[in-house]
Amino acid sequence: MSPPAASDSEQSAAVVVPAAPSSASRPFGSCWGCRVLSGGGLILSGGYVFHAARRVMRQGGPTSMGTVAQIVFAAVLASWGIVLITDPVGKSSKKT
């Protein structure tokens, strides 16, 4: 049994392959002020979330899984802010 023949419209459809991301398509690629503002906001929001978790523990509340999750989330926010400011995309070189 042979496969069914493709119609003319199916044969003329071309496959579109997206191009590699350029520096213009990356968010905040060349805008230093944008990166500092956004990264600083993420770092400060991580500090706020960490402070809220520490306040519960300082008042004598039990260290629950929710408090641990808040501290981990605060670390993730701050790390994301640091990565956004440093912009490591494309700065690594292949070691031979």
C-alpha cells in the first residue's frame, strides 16, 4: 500500500524555521538602565519576601514548610535579579 499523494497546497507550504535569537530580540539586551531597574526591583522584592518570613520566625512562630518556601522563593527572586543585571547570555566561550 502506498501513502496518499499530497495535494498541491500541501506541497507548496514551506516549513518556517525560527532564526537564532539576536541581541535585539533579547529582553533588556542593550539597555543597561532597564536591566539595573528590573534586576534591582527583583532583588528588593526578594529582600521583602525574606524579611516577611524572618518576621514570623522572630515573633516566635514555628518554622513551617510555608516559611521555608518563602525563604527559598526570596532566594530565587534575588538570584533572578542578579542574573538579569549581569546578563550572562552569550558571554561564555567554548573551551578547547
